[in-house]
Amino acid sequence: MDVLTLTMGQVLSSVQSPLSMAMDEPVLHRFIAYLTEKKSELERNPGQHIKLELQHELVASVRHSFRQNILAGEKHLHILAHMLASHFFDGEFELHSNVIGTLPDGNRPFLIRERITREILFSQPDLDLGNHLLDNFRYQKDRAWLPLELSANFVEYIPRTTAPLTNTSGVNRLTSRVKAEEELWNKVTDELFRVDELVSRDKHFRQYSKYVKDIFGVKIVCDDEPTCLRVHERLKAIKADDPLCRSWLPASSVEQKPHAIPPNKLLGYVEVKDYLTCAKEQMKKTGWRALKSVVKWNDGLFELQVQPLANYYLELDHMAGPSHSSFKSARDRMREDLAQQYPLYGFYRQLLKMLFLGNESYFECENASVAIV
């Protein structure tokens, strides 16, 4: 048996991680690069047993880096959303925190919405923002007061006026959303094992849709589909020095890196998928419609959707209804099935859950084990 004791020095000398665009804290993405290297080693030598010994110092550093990475990503997401809202709403908009949840029996969804300030938005993680709002409410069942359960939360950017003469952009609202931290360890594992490729290759898993691995997303909701197309073109044309985008921000809020995108453009487009005007056979079976892009801003990747208002409300119903729970259940079943068929995937999933969520333990699979020393 090979025993590998992983120290901080080894992590800091590791190669660049393929996940560095999504996880840009140096300790974190170098640690993931190390795990990627060991995964490849095990796949090349399936009979070899490797024991990973992780130092407490390293585990604490990885957790801290993970947390800091999410906080930094959230800050940049909210800054980007503020810039875009300022551009489309002439700098005049309100912020609303939205929480979608279910009662403890899981069968009665609800939405809670409250107005918040910029100071509140930037002072706490998005997940805490949602949980703090839910903590104000309890559900009485069998004479006991039970906490509510969070399904999703997001922030809305609403124009102060919707009068046609003052809001001529056709944009109804913007939203920003961060995927909950509890999901990210799953997403990192999926990326390490290229789960989308496994699903497409393996007949057993083809029943499952591809699962989006985005973390930070902005949605621009328009009055109708023709407006979506106009707004999409307007987005691509926004200048990096647009005065409305910069109007509310102090110069030190974020370090813009224009070398990463086309000259004098605010956003660099990495990918665009058209689910508005594409052929019928290419449309989403769920009826979801939008222009969905991956954009680069400030050396980070963000998902950017331009969606008609009618579809936005349908999506809210989906997020608050049983179809969303069914989707999550199907996704979790897929991962459990995958762990049974590919034990190394299950091992890594358990390892990253332990590291990101703080449940230290010893565990192993057929050819690998891990211990905190």
C-alpha cells in the first residue's frame, strides 16, 4: 500500500487546476489539482491502493479557502448585477431578497420576499441571507413549532418605476443567484469526473439530463421575447467604461481586468445557447425559454440568462413546486447510482463533502482511503 501524506508544501507546488476559473482560491484549486492527479494515477493503475493522509492544517486551509472563494465570487456577482441593473434602469432600482421553501411535510411550497439594502446584501453570504429570512418564521404542526426548509433563494433588482416613458429598456427585473454551498462539493466532484461525459456515454445514465455546473448566475427578465433579443444585443455592446454601470461604484470596489475580454467591452462571451429562436427539436422539453450565455468579467465566469417574463413566472412555479424536488431527487439518484458503478467517484464525493462541510472522518473505497492526521 502506498501512503501519501499531503502537506501544505505539496499543495502549493501542485500544477494549475482545471477548475481554476470556478474555484480561484490558490490553496483550493491546487488541492483539487492534486486530487485530479491522484485520480488519474489510480485509473492508470487500478490494482494500486492509495491511502491519503491529510494534515489538519491543510484541511482547515482548504475549508477557509473554499469559504473565501464563495464570498469573493458572490461579491463580484452582486457587483456585476448592480452594474447591469444600473445600465438598464438608469441607476434607479430596489433590492428584494426572495426565499423559496417548503413546509416540513415537503408538500406545500411557498415564497417569501422582503426588501433589503445594499449594505445587507454585501454583508453576508447569500445562503445566510436566505436562512436568516426563514428563521423569522415557524410552522405549527401537532402543537410543535417547526422550522421551514429552504429550497432556493435569489435576489431581485427591481426598477423604481415601470412607467413606459421612464423605463424604455423593456427589462422588467434582474435576479442574481448563487448555488447553495451544500451543492458545490457535488459540482466539484462532477467536474473532476466529467460526469456529463459519463452520462452521455453510458446507456444506463442517458435518461438523466445534463446538470449545469455553474455557480454564479444573473438573469435579465424582459417584457417579451422580441425584447429579449434586443437586450441580448445591447448587452454585447455595453462598454467597459459605461457611466451608468460605474455610477454607483467606488473606484476600489473591484479590480476590472479588461485584458481578459474584447477591447472596451464590459463582457466577454464564452458561449451562447439560444432557446428562444432555435428549431423546435432543440427546445427544452420543460418549456423553459431563454438566451443562455457564459460570460467572462473580471477574470471570472458567470452564467447570464435573458428570459421573457412569462417564462420567468413559470420557472418560479417550477422552483417552488414538486417538479423542482423531483429534479433534485433524480440528480441525487444519478449520483448515487454513479457511485455504485464507479466507486472512485463515490470516494471523491465523500472526501470533498467532508472537506467542504466539516465532517472529519476516516473512510475508504476499494483502492483508496483517507485519514486526517
